[in-house]
Amino acid sequence: MNMNMNIVLGHAKMMLGICQQKIGRIIGNLTLANAGKQRYFTGKAQVAIGEAQDIIKECLSRLQTR
């Protein structure tokens, strides 16, 4: 199975966002914590896009085999 790079990169952004949020909270930097939250949700959206791409490819593949 071929791995969708949007899914991989999205998960990486989510993990970085979580770390950034936690570090921001620990040091009391709300700007850093909010940037981490934004990065997390950007990654989550990228994962959703990658999953949608995989679903579309699967549907097209099934249509072509008919």
C-alpha cells in the first residue's frame, strides 16, 4: 500500500503542535501555545485531506475495474 504524504505530514504537524502547545503552557507563553494549537489543527486538516484523497483514489480504482 502506498502511503499518502498528506497523512504522514499532517500527523507530524499534529505532534509538533501538541509539543508546541505544552511547551508554551509550561513556560507561560500563550502566543507559543496558541501557535501550537493552530499547527495541530492545520495538521488535522491535512490528514483529512489525505484520507479524502485515498477514498477518491479507491473509488476511481473500483470504477475502472468494472
